[in-house]
Amino acid sequence: MDAARTYSLADLETWSRPGVSLAVLGHPIKHSISPAMHNAALAELARADARFADWRYFRFEVPPEELPRALELLHAKRFLGVNLTVPHKILAFTSPRVAAIDPAAQPVGAINTLRWSAAGWEGFNTDGHGLATGLHEDLGRALAGAHVILLGAGGAARGAAIECLQQGVASLWIANRTRENLDGLLTQLAPFAGEIPVHGFDPRTPPPALPRGALVINATSAGLKPDDPLPVDLAALPAPAAVYDMIYNPPETRLLAAARALGLPRANGLSMLVHQGARSLEIWTGGPVPVEAMARAARAEMAGRH
Ligand code: NDP
């Protein structure tokens, strides 16, 4: 078994490996940097503790229609843990093959981490932790008490919004291109908002009531491609405090370039990726993990691409 390879469901059918195996499933998955990140951490763990010597993390290309069989086989083959990425996070949340879901992940409606148990997979969502820790590490910002302007109303935005509410932001302002999707998200969030004011707006016409000094978080996919439009005109917002773009490839999106031009503190989503991965690995190992080794591996992978 080669941790640098991309495996398929057919490989899983005949999978036979004596050590502890971990995996990430996605579609597409070829460019995932999770294997590099996790295998770097496992190598470092193994240097201090021989228990980890035969732990390896593999990537599997799994289209959505193959997810049920993949989860069944991974469980039968005793993979200890699985990460899920696009398009599996929401599908797995409702999969009958997932026996239990961490209560903190329930409001998110999506899971990105599975842990083997005899009764079936246990599901967790570590993206919120990744976001909160990344914001703190890169921008020195806590979500608690912050005014947040969140861009997007898809799966990543929902996870980010729930994290904002769970951490106790001062207010949450959500902007999305398609009003219907925004309204859907606002309805889903309402039961979890408590006393926190949550508002929606059209990013083309930011309302005058927006707070000054807000933390702007991009959870749209606008920026993945070089000719994508800006998800919002930062200059039209009342003096934001900082900008965090969940996108990390490219490392500088048009939004981050605009933040740079305005002199705003800014960061891309690589720290979120690293910290969601670190939390997943903690769930599997049951102990502390070498986050810095994961961050180094992630940065090296990205540097190799640009
Ligand atoms: P979804 O497909 O669920 O949602 C996409 C969102 O982007 C929607 O709000 C959509 O708006 C908006 N959008 C797409 N294209 C445009 C555009 N051209 N202009 C304005 N808005 C647009 O995707 P996800 O929520 O799963 O992922 C969103 C982003 O977050 C991705 O770039 C992903 O890479 C990143 N991400 C990063 C992570 C990390 O660890 N750093 C973890 C998870 C996600 P509309 O409703 O109008 O279609």
C-alpha cells in the first residue's frame, strides 16, 4: 500500500493491510493534501511511540453513489478513522451506516470525521474547530464577542455559522448571491441563535446597519477560479477588522488581494484545513497530535504547487 497513491472502491474490495489504516474519501480527491499532512503527523508520533509505527493515511476517490459501499467496506476492513470531503459530508450525516453522531455536529447537518466502533461509525464535525483555531492563530481573533460578516450559504457557511453561534458572536450577518439559499440557511439557523442577532443580506447591496470592525469570513466557492467574481466588495463594508478566506488554493484569492490593497489583516483557509485535520487525528489517537508537523507538511504541499 502506497500512501501517495489514489485508491478506488475496487481497491477497497480487496484491501488487506495489517496496520492501522485511516482514509479520506472525496470526489475529486486527487489533489487532497490531507494524506501528506496526516502521514507527517503519524511519522512524528511514531518517533516517540512505537504504537503508531504502522499507522498510515490513504486517499480514496469515491463518487457519491459509491459512498454506502465504501463506508461498509471501510468498517468491515477495520479502518480506524475516515475523513469525508466534498460531496460526502452531508450524505454521511444521514447514512444508515453511521451509528452515532456527536451532539455538537447535529446542528451542522454534516460530518467530516468518522471513528470506528463495533456498533458502526461514529460521526464528528471538526471544521468549526478548524475555523475558530485558524482565525485565532492567523489573525489573533476570537469568534466570541465578534461581529461576523459571513459570505455564503452552502455547507461550509452553515458549519461556520453554527460555530459562530456556539462560540457566542456579538452578531452574525450572512450574505449570499442567491436569496432562496440564504433564506433556507437563516431558517435552519433560527433554532440555534438564542439571543444572537442573525441577519441576511444581498452582497451586492450591503445594508447601512452593518457593524464596523466586523470579521469577514468567506465561505463561498467564489475565488477558487481566477476569473470568479468577488463574493463582496470589501470597500462597500464599514471598515472590516480582518478577512479570512476559507479557500487556500489559490493562496491569494481576489478577495484576499482586495483585503491587501485596503491594508486589512487577512489569511487564507490553510490553517482551518490543518486544524480540522489535527482535531480528527486527536479523535482517532485519543491524545495530543503534532499540529506543527501537519502545518509544515500542508505548507510544503502548497508550495510544491505554486
Ligand atoms: P457549496 O457548493 O455548498 O456552497 C457554495 C457557496 O458559494 C454558495 O453560497 C454559493 O452561492 C456561493 N458561490 C458559488 N459561486 C459563486 C459566485 N460565483 N459568486 C458568489 N457566490 C458564489 O460549497 P461549500 O460550502 O462546501 O464550500 C465553500 C468553500 O469553502 C469552498 O471554496 C471550499 O473549498 C471551502 N472550504 C474550505 C475548508 C477549509 O478547510 N479551508 C473546509 C470546507 C470548505 P449560491 O447559493 O448563490 O449558489
